[in-house]
Amino acid sequence: MNKLRLLLTTLLALSLLAQEGSDVIRVTTRTVIAPTSVKDRDGNFLNNLDVKDFVLRDNGKLQDIRIDQTYVPVSLVLVIQRSASTEQVLPTVQKVGSLLEPLLIGERGEAAIVTFDHRIETIQDFTNDTAKFQKALTTLRPGSQTRAMSDAVLQAARMLKKRNPDHRRVIVLISETQESGSTARVKDALLEIELNNILVYSINMSRWVNKLMAKPDYPRPSPIPTSARPMPGPVPNTPTTQAQNSALGGTLGNVLPLVKEIFTAAKAVFVSNPQEVYTRYTGGSEYSFLNLRGFEQAVLKLGEELQNQYMISYSPNKQVQMDGGWHTIEVEARRPDVTVKTRTGYWLAATPN
């Protein structure tokens, strides 16, 4: 009888524990990460601050924060545009491997490479092997005219989603500022980035430089014979005089794409480009380059910023969790004359009462 009572008591205790465990499983607490950098009035990074030196508000409400004081390894995806217009600049981009290894990957970090034109290809999965990373970069070749940037960024975000959550998740986007041919919308990629605490940096390939450096198309013969084209006055109708009579010595066909680019760029002044959206809403930065030295400087600045970030994290309190939708993040440093940069916010599903 005593054995039976003991057995029943044990089963009841296990049942209660199971019920308590199921309740715990249903309660989910999201951790929000806000990588933050602080600069003084001279533009130098401040790296001697502590948790007591920061104030963070989520939707205007003060939050309890933590700062990881140790070095946080990086999981990074390098996303490279390799469409036809980048042919002249790809040899410069291929040198990024040697620059990224000491600055971004580190001893415990990892990096992968995704390239895009109309296709999205992972030419190197996550690795800490520098030789593999640099070898993959040597395979870069220009492709089609399409620039499916958002599709590539979405693919990179999904890859990072599966990595160690204790790592800093970073996308470095090396591309032009405009895209064409993406199936995914910018907000689709941004949502995936926001939900997985991913930081985006962009290194802008100048569209103007790419256009000017691009090899001109092989001139096709005109279907209209020379003798059928009218010429002014007594000028003889020959191929030479036809070329002299056309705009810019017969090179108008090579200039028209650049003229079209002017109007596209002017219109883009009033509409945020995808690069700007991804960097602004995650707390990253935009850099640009015109030559190899400019590219090296951009990568060095990017690495310096990553090395001087404060990894601020917090679990939104109950008052904030009831607010669904977009949450704004504001971080202040209790220091005079400083500039603070962090992500602007994140998306959160409302928690019912």
C-alpha cells in the first residue's frame, strides 16, 4: 500500500512539473540586440564606457540593458554584385578577402560569400579558412545586366538566421545603390534582417564609374545604307561624313546609357535606395570607393566600427511587449559632446494580456 501511495505521489509530482514546464515553454522572451558606437566631437570612437553610461528607450520607455564586455565573434556574409556593369571593378573587390580576415572574421568568427546578378549563388559557405575564402573570390566573373540585390540580401539573412545566436550577425553588401529584377521586395529582406538581429554595412560601387569604365558594345552595322541618308548641302554622303555629322563623333550610342543614368539617379534623390534602407534601419554604415585605395579605406573603416561597438542587449519589458508593430530604439550616452549611432528599431508582434 505504501509503495502504491509513493508511486501515485511521484506520478502526481511529475504531472505537475510537466504542466509547469508547458507553461514555461509558452512564455517567450525576445532579446533585442542594439549594436551601438559612440564618437567624440573629433570623430574618434569611445571604447571605455560601461552599462551605467548608457540609457536605452524602447518606444519611449526605459529598459534594463546589458553589455557584453567580451569580444563577440562575427558571423558574416559578404554579398557581392557581379552583374555585367561591374566587370572593371571586380578585380578590386577580389582583394577584400585579405582585408576582412584580420578585421572581421577573427579567430572564432566565420564568413560566407553570396554573389548576384539575376542569379543568387553561394560561392563559399561559412568558413574560418582564409585560403578557402580568398580562393572563392578569385572565381568572381561578371554576369548579366540584372541586379537582384534584395533577393541576395534575403538569402544572406536566411543563412545568418541559422548561425550561432551568440555571434554578431553581419551582412557586408558590395554593390551599386540601385537594383533591378529582384523577386523579393526591400521590406521582405528588411523584415528578415530585423527579426534576426542582423547588422548591414554597404560598400557602394559607383554606378557612374562602372558606366564610364564599361567596355562599349561592339558597333553593329546600320540597316540603312549610306547612300540613303540625307546630307546637308554638297557634302558627299560617305561613312566618314555620316560619323562626323552625328553627335559626339558617332559615339552617341555609347553615351545614351549614361544620359539615362542621370535621370535615374536624379529620381533616386527622392526615393531611398535599398542600400540606404538596409544600413539605416539596422544601425550600419554606407561607404563608397572609386579605386583600390578607396576600397581598402572603406573596409578598414568598416572593421574599425565593428571593433568599437558596444553590444547592448535587453528583453523588452511587459509594458513594451503589448505594443505590436514597429518599435523605435533610442540610445543616449551619459557623456557630453558625443554622437551615438545604433539601429533605429525593430518589429515586434504584440503580446496579449
